[in-house]
Amino acid sequence: MMKPLRAGPVWVGVAIGLFTLTLLLARLGLPEYSHRIHPVALRGASGLPGAMLFNAGAFLLPGIALLLASQALRPSLAGQGWAARIGLTLAQLSALAFGLQGALPLDASGQDEHAMRLHALMWMLWWIAFVPAMLLLALGARRGAGFAVACLAAGLLVPLLAVLAPVDAWVGLAQRQAFALWLGWWLLAALVLSRASTSVPGSLPPAGK
């Protein structure tokens, strides 16, 4: 009999699926939108056709799904110390900021400076919270050298691609690579931490044959 899927990886899969599908449909109603040169959030700018649906599918709902995933994974870090717990909390903050980019969209006209500032704040919080989260989880999660290296690599490459990459003809691709790497880390973390969840104190032992 197949074992039930753990909630963490399932929620991460939902987030990745929603984000990917929304981006694949992004040009519907706006054929001039380019994944190569346009930032993801530009498609959800207020005033564009289907902006609300795009923001929900690309940012808001995936952010909520990742918050649910992180809550499901939190017991697997019980007893690992403050660094791992704070690291996961910062990763949750990154997921929250990611989702709020959809709730605080850009303004297509560029005239609403308040909306632009709020969206930019969430964008900055998304990657700024992620960097120390990766350092703390690499140090405190105790899930082996492979997971630690993956955390450190993600913490370095996500801001490099999202912020420091050239902002010319391929800014759209660089940003999408940053989002893909960020979501890929969530999937890896969900798989690694959920495997360890059965050994957490207080968890139920596997059923006998």
C-alpha cells in the first residue's frame, strides 16, 4: 500500500506548479510580453488585462502554499537549535514577501509611486530574508554536507541572479532563473526535511507489517 505523501513536498509542488503554469499563460491577452526582457511582476501590473489572476497564480497562491509547506516541515527541525529554527523562520519571511508581491502589484502607468515602493519593498525583502536563512540552515539544520552546500549555493546565486545580473536584454531570463533556483531550494528542503520527520521526537513510528 502506498504511503501518504508528506504535506511539505506536496505544498511545494503546488507552488511550483501554479507559478510555472501562470508564467506559461502569461502572454494570453498581452502577446507583447516577453519572458526574456520583462520582469515577472510587470505582467501583473495594475491596469493590464488579467493582472489580478496573474498575481494570484504567480505570487500570492504560491507564497501561501510555501508558508503551509514550511509549517509542515518545522517539526523536523525540533531539537536542532536556534540557528535552524531562525533560518526556517527567515525562509518563511521570504515566502511571505514573495506572495505579497502579488498583493501589492506594480502600477502599469508608473504614476502610483506608493504602489511601486511597496512592491519594491516586498521584492527586496524576498531575497534579503533568504540569504541569512540559507546561512543559518546550512549551519544548523544538520542534514549533511550536501544540503549545507545547496543552501549556501542558493543563498549566493539567488541575489546574484535577481539583483546583480546584467539588467539589459536578458533581465527577464535572469530573474526567472533566480525564482527557479529559489523554488528548487524549497523542493529540495521539503524532500530532505520530510525524510527526517519520522525520527523527530514525538512522531509516530512506522506501522508494522
